[in-house]
Amino acid sequence: AAQAEVEETLKRLQNHPGVKGVLIVNNDGIPIRTTLEQALTVQYAGLITQLCSKARSAVRELDPHNDLTFLRIRSKKQEIMVAPDKDYLLVIIQDPNDVAA
């Protein structure tokens, strides 16, 4: 039942206007689920896992009682949103210029 729920949520996120890809990565940077092509998936998984780890370290170094809850990166062409969890990262890539108003 939980598996079906995950698939349903992924589908809902992917069908959101402007969303280019949805990725779930475990703590080792290994993609568990993806809507992107393989090469892109591996690239995003590796880079975002490292960046998230750095961001989490920075937040904790500033305040040891704090933790990273969300990471949002916006560039000219896209927006990458990361929701870290205990065991995995949920990564959503979207085109901010393509989001319906």
C-alpha cells in the first residue's frame, strides 16, 4: 500500500505545471525513483546529494540544534527543490518560467 502511495505522489508531482523531473535519492546518493533519463538522474543524484550534505553541515555548524528542512536553488533556466528526510532526499526540478500562474 505504501508503494502505491509513493507512485501516486510521484505521478501527482510530475504532472504539476512546470515540473521537469522528480527524483528520490537515498542517503548514499543512489537514485531509488526517477522520472528523468538515466544519465541525468545519476548526475542530479550525485551533485544534489553533495550539495544537500554541505547545506546541512552549514546549518548545523551555525546552530547545532538546527537542521536543514528544505533547499531551493533557482538558476536562470530552472529551479531545484530538495526536501531532505532521514533516509532519502526528494528532488523536484522545474522550469520556473513554465509554471502556470
